[in-house]
Amino acid sequence: MTTESSAQRLLPVSDLLLFLVAMVWGSSYGIVKNALAFYPVLALLALRFGITFCLLASNLRHLRRASASTLRGVLVLGLLLLAIFLAETFGVLHTRAANAAFLISLCVVLTPLVEWALLRRRPGAAEWLAVGVSFAGAWLLAGDGALSFDFNFGDGLILAAAVLRALSVCVTKRVLRAAPLPALTVTAVQAGVVASGSAAIALLFAPSQWQPLPALAGHGMFWGSVLYLVGACTLFAFFAQNYAIGRSSPTRVSLLMGSEPAFGALFASAWLGEHVSTAGWIGGGMIVAASLMATVPWRGMFAARPGEA
């Protein structure tokens, strides 16, 4: 066995992609916050996902051979993503950042249960252990911001988003297992649904959300943020997530994606200058360790014989 093939066996490409997605999404909170200083929530969502849809529209040709049930499935995936973004975005507006960070991390705990119920796959003992470690790490990391348990409307929205995230990963696995589609095709449908849904909600219920786009001149920070959100946080991230879900279990994907708060704390400390306590760093380390516990086949690593070719 070659060294290259051994490395691929120990660290699959899909796992590496999900780690990169967690890093990118961890940085996205500060980028979104910067963009929202120039443009409202629903309009920003419509712009971000509208650009993404236009860039990926050619991939919709693969849907011509899809069955009616497959088309319904990918449409449901788009609606789930729209619901997730709406619940997360408006939830953050009505609760504290520490509460939001902790409650959204419950997705890692909920995914094995949803997978068990929906896909009839019972997670293994190592996965449950990793889930527990990740949950404890999220508690420490979010507790760094002084959690408040006066449950309010915003907390309810964030909790709903965590449930929807867990459901979305499992439904994606089910749809792709029944009728495999290119990851970019699924991403294109999701982007189209989120863009059109955000625009429709704004037009019907919040017309004040529609404002003229900031001019290119003098608003380089805003357009730079939009390009990063489209290129890294949407095009790459959703392609990688859909690609990985088709090749891994929802629980494994959730654990890898669950490292997002740890990378978010690192980004906030390095780029935004926010303070993270020792307990917070320990919690972040536990979250990343939980991802490694669930993904690296330690037995296979140590079983390899020295000099094995």
C-alpha cells in the first residue's frame, strides 16, 4: 500500500472538504455582520443566493432526466435551507450570541437521532462518544459569552434552526441515495429557492427590506464581503457539503461541520480582536477533537506495519 493511498484512506477528501467548510463558515459570521451594516437581511440573502444561482444555472440541465419524486426531493432541500437561514438570521437578532452559538451546536446531538429515525442507521459507540465531547465543548465555548437561560423567541428560532439542520443533512442523504445528482445541481436548486423565497417574503411582508444596491465606488468592503459569501461560503461550502453527504453518514458530516463554532472563535479572536477565555479555547479544542474522534480510523492507523508499501 502506498503512502498516498494510506493517507487517502485515513483522511478522505470529503472529510477534508468539510473541515474547510467549517473554517469558512466559522469566518462567515463576522463577514455577514459587516455586510448587514450596508444592506438588510432579506435583500442580502436574495442577492447572495441570486448570484450563486446565476453562476450555477447551467447545472440544472441534469434535472431533465430526474423523476418527479427526485424533483420534489431537491425542492424540499431548497425549502429546508431557506427555513434554516431565516430561522438563524432572525433568531440571532432576538437572542444573545452566546445562546445562539450553543443552541445551534445542538445540531450535532440531534443528527444521530434524526438519522436513526429517518434512515434507520444506528450510530456507533464511537460516534455517540464524539457527540458527547462536542456537546461539552460547545457548552464551554458558548459559556464563555455568559449563557442566559431565559428562553425567548430568538432562542426558539435558533433551536428550530438546529433541528432543521439535522433534518436537512439526513434528507439530503436520502434524496441523493434514491437518485444520485451532481452536487452542483443540488446546490443550484437550493440557491434558487433561497433567493426567490427571500425575495418573495421581502416583497409580501417586509417591503422596506428592498433598498438600492450600494454603489461599487466607495463600498469596496460591502462588495468584497458579498464576493466572499458567494464564492467561499455558498458556492464552495454547499457544493462540498452536498458532495460529502453523498459519500458519508449524516452523523459523521454533522460532527465535522460541528467544528464551525471553534473556527468561528478562532476567527473572532484573530481578525475581530474578540476575547476568548481559557475555558472557551478548551471547549473549541474539544469540538475539533470530537471531529477527529469520529473521522480518523485510529485502529487502522496504528495497525499499519512500518515499511509497508
